[in-house]
Amino acid sequence: MPKSTKLTTLVPWVEIESTQADWDKVSEQDLVNMLSQTHLIRAFEESVLDMAGQKLINGPAHSSIGQEGGAVASALPLRIDDQINGSHRGHHQFLAKAFNAVAEGGIDLRNELSDDLNDVLYRTLAEIAGLKDGYCKGRGGSMHLQWKEIGAMGTNAIVGGAVPFATGFAFSSKKLGTDAVSVTYFGDGATNIGSTLEAMNLAAAWDLPTCFFIENNMYAVSTTAEEATGESRLSGRGPGFGIASWRVDGMDPVAVHIAMTEAVEYMRAGKGPTVIEALTYRYFHQNGPIPGSAFGYRSKDEEKEWQDRDPINKIETHMIRRGLATEDSLKEYRKRAKAIMADTVAKVLEDDPDGKPGSKRIRPELWPDPAFLDVGLRGDTDAVKPEDSREITEVPESELVETKFLDAVASVMHRRMEQDDRIYIMGEDVHKLNGGSRGATKGLPEAFPGRVLGTPISEAGFTGLGGGVALDGRLYPVVELMYADFIWVAADQIFNQIGKARHMFGGQHPMSMLMRIKIGTRTGYGSQHSMDPAGILATNPGWRIIAPSTPYDYIGLLNAAMKLGDPVAVLEHDADLYRSVGLAPADRDFTLPVGKAALRRTGDDVTVISYLSMVAQSIEAVEKTGVDADVIDLRWLDRASIDWETIEESVKKTNRILIVEQANEGTSYGGWLADEIQRRFFDWLDAPIMRVHGSESSPSISKVLEAAALADVDDVADALVALRDS
């Protein structure tokens, strides 16, 4: 018979229940504060639902009614420097964090609210209604609430999407030597999302003070936890990653407060992340003022059973028991909260002169100016000083030496890390193998101990962590993706989270980070390691994109890009560029101008526009055919940074354009570029814009099929001749 040994978890996993003695320990002031906050949030949510019912809220209104008590109790142990984020159902958590930030002694609804507290209610309601006075200037709405200055880092519409960012907040706090913690609130549905589990694993591996707070309200829309997972005690996710975990009745504010206090103490002591599962209940359907029972996925009896355990009733019952209030005196809390919210709503609404009697409308002067539409999508470029920028033609030959492309990659990052101790590099194997998989981080782990971090194989997890560090703003993350194809593994974090964050939250805060992306074409790695991501990145908002084709350009472009307050993707071509050699100075501090292309060759017949490794192949094709062509190396690929001036000057001279890239047809960068060029310069074109690109299919492993799938010198040469002769 085999020997069996029962295994136990490495960390605590406990269930917390409050006792009467626990309630008796809570001071009268704290009970009044909890009751006042919970009443205010409930009245706030009722006002939102009422406005939604009048079609005065554009989009969803995910009510937290029923769940307010747990949010209030969980926020009480937090300081202003502790950071939180949350999900689409996050009004209650946002308000609780804001209340504690502006009312240090707590809230007592028996007294007048301070101007600061009234302002919190007004600005939150204004944001949910999409108005310019909102915290995100109306861009965030109900699902994207942020007040970064008090540690409310942003709620999120993607299930589980915000969770990796919270590990980034915790990473920054830990690396800067503080004992601040981060808390990420999410629902039961998000516990089955890959990014959530990746974030848990990474937080545990790196001992990051992150609390994963699961609001288990029993239903992901209409699907129960029992239907969705084999272990419906969702706090059980924690011990699987080595994370201390608590399970608690989320309708019991004192029990939640006890659990949260223990978890915060655990994290502040440097013991790593925590999980809290609060069993709670939303009284209404996923969205709007209709109960779930109306949709048939739960019963009225079940709803009543939970409503009988309402957190407001629980607090009031103990206050009456302890002689701290009477039933009549407690009615004043509800009455006062409703009156306060009526006054708040009155600041937003007015009678609709064109509607039915009694109907309301948003006050017209509160809407944002449509001209604000794209403001803050990216930052400005003032940080890159013209006096610090110089092209290679401006450098004396005596200062230029032959430099390997890979050496330029590693050496300029060495210089940046030497000059700025806020920079941290993270990615798979970047800390080993003598510089990662290709040597791009060679020498950096030894020179900067603890600042070059090898990650688990979890692109969504570590990319999202980098995004959280960027949103936090105290450190500068450099994230490496081993292959460009892996952007799809981290797509939500790259496109929905990092790329949209600055604009979505009002365009008020930088998102400074660098993502290094290796392109694996011509390496024999096949369909899933050979993607050129330029077209995908350029057609999504928020990212700057640099594409250096020489060692000199790599240094100058990287230095410029890292001065910007934006997420920047730097594309690095493995086979064709990593092994190449070019001229560069010993100086690793110069920059190249933002949004300035390089004219690599001049001619009169055709304008060739290209980037990365295809620049050299385009020049070779020009020489091979004798076609007299301008060859423009774009260098900056994002929409905001295209050098239209250089393109315009060239097309007015040649009247013909050829766009050259290796990318396959479906994800082509040249597709949108050609469309934009013809919109701008149609009158100057004497022939249709031609494009050279890869095949519809991705490159295969076979050397012959790989070559056939990619554009090469001969393809460019044929297109040049055809365009010249057209």
C-alpha cells in the first residue's frame, strides 16, 4: 500500500464571525461613522438608480445596494497612502475611501456635512452622469471612478482587468520602503479570470502587500459560483498560491472590519499579500433598479432572506441594544441621507422645459465641451528639449564608433538606470542567461541588483503590474515581452488598461512606462513567434511607438521616449537588427526629436516609406533597380508622432508612394497609413499608393515557407519598378 500524507496549507485560511463582545468593543463614534457612511452610500446609489430610470445616466448603473456595509468596514483600516482599485460595481468602495480621506474624525449624519464631504458626493455623481465637474471630467462615468490623490486609483469595466494594476501599486510602495498596502476589489466572477490568478501568483512570489478583496455576491450576472467553479469558497484561491486568506460575512460590518484589520496588519508587517472573501448580496439585478428575481435566476424568498440581514439593520440593532440610539432617532439618519442626496441631485438636474410636467434634464452648462474629446490621450513632448537632440549627421565622425545593435540596447538602458533609480525592468528570464533570451539586458542585473526582475510566465500579470506602477507614477517600469505575438496574451492589460488609462481617467496623470517588444521574423520560430505588432499597436489608442533601425536611433529614440509621460512600445527586430552593426557615439544621453522621421536616401521618382529592418532592404532594392527614390525611415509609428511634414515634402516631389513592411496582410501597419496619406495628399498622387507586405498567413517553420510569407528585397524591387513605370 502506498503511504499517504495529508497536506496542509502553508498559510492561514480562516473564517471570521463577529460576536456580541466584538460589537461591544466598537466605540459609539465608530458605530455612528459606519452607520452614517452606509446610509449616505445607500442614498447615493438610490439617487443614481432614480436618475438612470429617468434616462439621465448614459450607460449602465451597477448598484452596490446591499453591499455598502462591507465596503465601509473594509476602508476604515486604510490610510490615505493605501491605494485601492475596483470593478464596474465600485461606487461604494470609492465613496468609502473618499469619505475617510476628507473626514478624518468620521461622519455623523446628525451634524451638517462639511463642504469637502458634499463635494465628494457632488463630484462622484457628476462623474457618473458624465459631467465636466466629475473626478475624471466626465470620461469615466459609473465604471471608471478615480481620485488618485487620495489613493482611489480607478474602478474598471473589465472583469478582473484592474487586479494586476493593484500589484503594481503594492510593488511601488514596497520598493520605496513604505508600509502602505493596496486593495483590489472584485466580484466572484473575476476569481476565474486568468489575469486575476496571474496577479495573485505574482504578488505571492514577490511578497507584494496586495489585498485581493472578493465581494462574493453569489452571482456573476445570473450564473452562480457553484455553477462556475468546483470550489465555491472563493477564498480558497489564496492558499493555492501561498496567500493568507480570510472568509467573512460581508453583511456584518464588524466582522469585515476585523478581517480587514488583521489582513492589513499582516501586509504592513511585510508578510506578503492577502485574500478576503466577503459573502454579500446585491439587492438588484446586475444593472439597474429591477430585482434579480424578476429575471428568474433567483427567488424572492432568497432576496428577502438576505435583505433581512441588511448591514444597516445590523448596525442599528446593536446601537439600540447598547442604548446608544432609539428606533425614532435612527430614522433621522435615513431621512438626513436622503435630504443630502436630494440637494446633491439638485445641483446636477433642472426642470426640462421641453419635457413632460415634472421631468428633469441635466443642467446644460455641466456637460463637457466636445473639444475636450481627445485632450490627454497622450502627454505633450515638452520634456524632450531641442538642444538635447541631434541627428547622426550632426555628430563629428571622430565621435562615432561601430556598435552592435544589441550592445546599444543594453548600454543605453544601463545609462538610464544609472541616472534614474526609479527604473525597474521585468520580464521572462531578463535576470539570467547573460542578458535574457538574446542578451538585451546583459550586465544590468549585476550592475543594478534587485532592479532587473525575472517574472513568471504570465504576460497579463507582469504587464499589468507594470501598468499599475506607471499609473502610480513613483517608479518607471520597463516591461519586456519575449516575442511580439505575446501581446495577445496580455491584450487586455496592453490595450484596455494601459493604453486607455490616461485618457479614461480624465487625461490628468502621466502613464510613464516602456514596453520592449521583440519581433521574431526570420528566426524560424513559426506562426506564433513571428508577428510584427506595429499595425495592432498603432490602431489602438494611447501608445507611443518607436521603431529604431540603427544602433544610433535606438539610443536617441529610447532616450526621447522615456522622457514622455506615456506608455511607449519599442519594437526590436531580432534576426535582422539585433545582429547588425552601425555607428553610434559613446554618449548615451542624446535624444532624437519626437515625431521626426529620417530621410535615408533622396530621389525624385518614388517615395518609399518603411521602418525597422525593411528600411535597409528598401535601400538595397533601390540600388538594385536604379529607381531614384526617397527612402523615409518613420522611426515613430504612433498616429500622434508621424512626420507628415517629411512625407508631404517628398510626395510633392515624387508623386508616388510605396509603403514597405514585413507584417502580414491582416495586421498591416501600412493599411491605415496608406488611407491617411491619400486623405491628406490625394491631389499630389499620380498613381495609387502601393504596398509591400507579408502574406495573409503567418510565417511557418519551414525555411522556404517562412521566406515566402515575408516581404524581401525582390518584392520591394518589383514594386519599385512597377510604380515608377505606372
